Amino acid sequence: MAGPGALLAVAALALAAGAAGGSCPPRCVCASNILSCSQAVLSAVPAPLPRFTAVLDLSHNNLSRLRADWAPGRLAHLHALLLSHNGLAFVSTEAFAHVPHLRHLDLSSNRLRALEENLFSDLAELEVLLLYNNEIAAVDRTAFDNLGRLRKLYLGQNHIARFPLELLREGSRLPQLALLDLSANRLRSLPVAELQALPAWLRDRLYLHGNPLACDCPLFQLVARGWRRRLSAVLDFQEELRCLLPAPGRAPVGILALAGRELLNCSEAREAVLEAHLGDTVTLGCDSRLRAAHSRHWVTPGGERVPEEAGNGSAAVLANGSLQLRALRPEDAGTYACRVAGPALNETLYVELLVHNFTLHGPHDGLNTAYTTLVGCILSVVLVLIYLYLTPCRCCCRGADKTPAPRDDSLNSSVLSATPNHAAREPPQPHGAAGPRAPPGGQNGRFKAGGTPPAVAVAAAREGPRAQRKVSDPDSVSSVFSDTPIVV
């Protein structure tokens, strides 16, 4: 019989094993693999944390610092970490080394002032990063390195005066980014050329409202372009898209109102789309409505200004102001901007160039294609005439003793016939064929284009019910995508 000391030792070992296996920390609620410690007045991360935790909610507490040892063990299953409303002022660059599979990180509504070097480099699988409502004023160029799967980045309601947009233009550090929120910061100017060079899926989901921007015509044209495309970043926040005029003491005005004569009298930009192939030579026109232009220059999709002097490069500005591109490459695709400055107002024309990833075989391909199309049409007409006039007669050549075709195959023939069938002239129905007839035609009494073709119906009528085939309509698939982050 074991003594009391041995029993106490066994009990201690059982408690330790239970804790290591994942007992719920005090002042927390555990449900399956979800651990909620929200509003628990915590000043430190509770320990030990269950190893199977997938969602960890530490929001609305008093965690002022997130050190590297906040998670003593590796949490391989953790994919959502919520740390909002904590007063966090410091996050270690090694704080996320133990959670390599994190996909959702919420650091909003804290007191972060800077994003340090390689702060999130351990989160290679991160998809959503919330940093809004902090005090961030400085962003290191390497803060978002190694975030190859990041899709949404929320940096609104901070103190950012200049964000390094070149990180987005390069496309190698954040290749999957589809939404960038920079609203309610301290941005006074925007590099419009760099914004136009961004990919369409990011350029159309860039939120810039609530910033003290300086009014100018390029800014108006950028916002007006989003208005024409019915982008939510412009439509939903039109009242907050305001700017400051150069005159001191004036209240902010709506950016879309800059076209008025009492303000800057900006001219709305125009767009055109041009398609070409690899190796082609194309000319982008700059057909401005301004007759007396003081200056005119082109800006490439990469934000670089094309020199007016003709050089050895692939781009050259012609005498009439057009831009000629020779020997097109895949990287030449994008939106080109022609900026025209006049005596009273300025104008910007955008030309979107689409470069298809295949080449034409010669100048006669278009002519050969036309001949091929014409020959195909003639052959189709000939085949139709042969079918109509040279097909053996099926009514007069048929003997009187021949059994008529089954009446259940007469749906398409009744649709294609202009004369209705009378019941008095119909032959008697076979035994077992009684019942209501299907209405002639497809939907609403019309022939259904997606149904059985007439020629196939005639052949099916000859061979009987075994030859019938049904043609189904294709299904339509729709997708819904929400910009609102879902907090688990």
C-alpha cells in the first residue's frame, strides 16, 4: 500500500500533465480550440496556453508590452490572434516567432508609434493585418518583408505623413495585397503617378479619405476616375474626400468640386484602351482639347517621365505629342498618362495599353482570316440549300401502309411549323400515350435556344425515343467578397 507522500506525488504529476495537455487558464473561457480572455483585466498573457489553441482573443485588457517570450511554447495551430484595445506601446521583433501559421492579426486601437524593422517577417502566412487607430508615424521599409500572402492591410487613423508606396510598386514584397487603407492619416500630398502605376486590383481599393491633402488637378483626376468606375473607396466616402486650397484660412473643399470655375477649374481626365501584341510598334495619341498648350509630357506606368528627345530607347515622343512604343515587351503594358498644361487649366489623358502574350505571324494574317471567314459563310449557305432542296421528300414518297412516327417527338416540329395541327386530322394515338401535351416551344411559348436543335429533333423523330438527347442550360456562378474584417 502506497503512503500519503506517494499519492501526493501522483496527484502533482497528474495536474502537471493536465496543464501541459491544455487546461484552460484562469479568467479565460475555452470552447474547443477557441480561447477567449477578453475583458479579463490582464496585464500579462496568461500561462500556460493550450497547445491546440487556434483562436486567441486577448482584446480589451492591459497588455502594454508584447515581449518575445509571451508564448513560452510553439503554438502551431494558432491562426487568429486578437490584441486590440490593450494600450500596446511595444511589440518585440521576435514576438511572432512561435506562431508561424498566423493568418489574422489584430493590433488595432493601441498605442504603437512605429513599425520597426522586420517586425512581421516571421508571419509568412499572414493574410489580414489590422493596425488602425494607433499612433504610428514611422514605417520602416522592411516592416512588411516576407508577407507574401498578405491581402488586406489596415493603417487608417494613424499619424502617417508619408507612406513608402514604392513597396507596393515593386510588387515583390506584397504581391497578393488587394486592399490598403490609409484613411484618416496626415498625408498632405500623393504621388499620383505612382498610384496610377499600381495594379488595378490595388489601385481600385486604396482608401485615402480623411487626409489633409493639398488640392491640385492630378488629385481631382484620380478621384474623378474612381467616381466614374463606381469604386466603393470613392462612392462610400465622398463626403470625407476633401482637400485644402492654397489660400490660407479656407475650409476644406470636396475634391470632386475642383472642376468648378470658382476653384481650380480642373479638367476631368479621359481614358482610352489600346490593344497590341509582343513586338508591335504602337502610337499612343494625346488628343487634348486644349488648343494653346504650354507643355505636354508623358508618364510611363512605372511613374517615369518620357524624355522629349528621341533616344535609342523603345519609347519616343513624336512631334505632334504622341508617344511611340517600339518592339513591345510584356512590361510595357499598363496605364500611360499624357499631361497637358494650358493657360487656364490642365488636362490629363490616360491610355491603357494591353499587350497580349503572343505575336502575329505577318501583315497578311488579317486578310487570310477575312478570306477564311468568307469561305466558311459560303459553305454554310451551300449546305443549307442542299439540305432544303436536295433532301428526299419525306411526305409524298412515304407509303400509305408505313407506320407514322411517334407523336411524342413532335414538340420541335410543332414549334417550327407555322400552321397549327388540328386534332381532327391527327392519326390515333398509340395505347398508353394519352395525357396532356407539352406546350409548344420553350419558355413563354418560344423556341428555347439552349434546347435540342431542329436537325437533331428530326433525326430523333426518325429513330425513335432512344435517339433523343437533352441539352441542359449552363449554371451561373456568382462570388461575393467583403472588405469588412470578420473578428472571430
